[in-house]
Amino acid sequence: NQIAEALATMANLMARDNDPGRDDEKRLERFMTHKPTIFTRGYNPKGAIKWVEEVEIIFEAMGCTEENKTTLGAYVLWEEANNWWKNVKLRMGAGGVV
């Protein structure tokens, strides 16, 4: 009986982890396990370049698409950096062009 319960639990966990609807969530969890640097700064070109180089290493290891890089990278933009990103998205509009 205990073996059957354990197998049923394992089957449920595997089904949950292979749920296509959870791909984005799993990708974010994987990204965050790499402990990406949270970028909070305002205008700081050298700091921004260093941050991009760091997260690009993670993106490469994960095999991210350009769209996933944008989504995941934006997730770790906080404070002034997040305000900047919100403004960029508004200026770009739905078509993705300024």
C-alpha cells in the first residue's frame, strides 16, 4: 500500500513537472537557481555592461531564446532599473520598435 502511494505521488510530481503550461515557471525557477545579480542602479553604463555579461553566461548555459532572455533579464531589474524598463516598453509599444 505504501509503495503504491509513493508511486502515485511520484507520478503526480512528474506530471506536474512535465506540464507544458508550466514551461515559463520552470524556466524562471532554473534561471533563479543560478543566482543572477539583481540590477537596481540608475545610469551606470559600466555596471550595466558587467550585469549583461553575467546574465548572458546564464542565458547561454540555459539555451535561452532572445524572447526568454528579455523576460528573464527584466525579472531581475529592480528599483530605478525596473522603472527604466517600464518606460522603454511604453516607448517601444506593441510592435517592439521605437
